[in-house]
Amino acid sequence: MLRSFTKADPPPNRVKPVPVQVLRHIARLAVTGHDTTQLATADMIILAFFFLLRPGEYTANRCDTSPFCLQDVQFFIGETRLNALDAPLDLIAQATFATLTFTTQKNGVCGEVIGHARSGDLYLCPVLALIRRVTHLRNNEAPLATPLATAFQDRHPVPILPSHITQTLRAAVQVLGPSLGFLPSDVSARCLRAAGATALLCADVASCHIELLGRWHSDQMLRYLHLQAKSLMKDFSRKMLHGGNFTLLPNQLVPSF
């Protein structure tokens, strides 16, 4: 019997998805406060959750992968596309949809675009987070290649690092208490990608769509997430007829019309 235990697979080192109540606590404090670094950290947490980003894509740590930058953002008001680099800021503030364009991010296709509409939440909204990031960077005359994970204090750039994200998440978990089902030490900057995917699964979004959004080339992550959240896939024929009518999001190389 003891020999059989030694042959068993070791427990996997799995990240625990952070529930929305943790993110809302972080976002509410940051949006209602006056600390630019805290707000930048919260905005990047929001973006990582909604866009299923890896730490190297939503922090200013270039040693892992390429972070999304100011030049990678586009906004829309209905069908009207706004250039995030030179459109009037008061017009950008009215945006209803926002996108990120892949350049050299891991598992992404160069020029591919992913986007989100407004969530309807006052604090947790990917469009509002991108509006705040672009507005802050443009007000500080940041170069086009400036990572979105940058806060300016007295005109000096402060990079938002994975350690900032981890500290912020753990502080929120500590405040909210053990009712969440895990400890502050269980969460880190790596949790947000899993958190977004788990939220989609709980909302009955098809696994293949999550795989596309998260740019997974295998179902390894999804098999793990299925253990934690239900994934109900039904009415595919009806959904295919409805979802078959679509247009593609243009990247910066596609001319406006």
C-alpha cells in the first residue's frame, strides 16, 4: 500500500481563481481614491481578468513576454472607430467597446484583435479601465510604446510589476476573510487568467470560446477549470445560427470607412 502511494502523481501546482468580489473590492477602493499607482494596479487587474492575460502581458515586466502598450488600444462608439492615440479624450470617454491588438504576446497572432464591450458595472469594466489607462498616459505625454501598466507620478513613470498585483490581491483577500475559501498566500498575479476563465465557465460560455480568448493551444487549463465550475453547452444549433452573423474587429492596418 505504501508503495502505491509513492507511485501516485504529486498534487499539481494549480493557481486558484480569484472571485469577482475580490476584484470589486480592489476596484472600488482604487476608483474612489486618489492614488495613481493604486488605480493603475487595479486597472491592470481588471484588464487581466477580462482579457485572460498572463502576468507578462499586463505588467511592465518585459522579461517574461511583451506587455500591451498604449499603441495597442482601440476604442469604438457603436460602429465608429476611435484612434486611442489622437482621438479627443472626451470622445474616448464615451467609448462603448475597446480592443487590444496582439503584437508579440505569447500564443497570439500578430495583428489579431480581441475586445470587450462595457460590462455595465461601475467599477469592474474593461472599457472603463482602458479609458482610464489611455487618458492617464496621454495626459502625461507617454510614448506610444509605453506599457499600459505604467503610472506617472510627478511626470515620472512608475512600472506596475507582478509584485504590485500580488500584494494588492493578497491584501484584499486578507480583508474579505476566509469565507472566500482560500488564504492570501494562495493568490498571486498568475490567478487572474484562471479567474477570468472560471467566470466564463460559470456563465455557461463554451469552452472553445474561452480557449480562443485565452489563446490556449491545448485543453490542459480547461480540464482543470472544469473541476471547479460547471460548463453547460446546449442549444448549439440555435446559437450557431445566431452567432454566425458577425463582423471582424479591424486592427490598426485596416482603413476606416
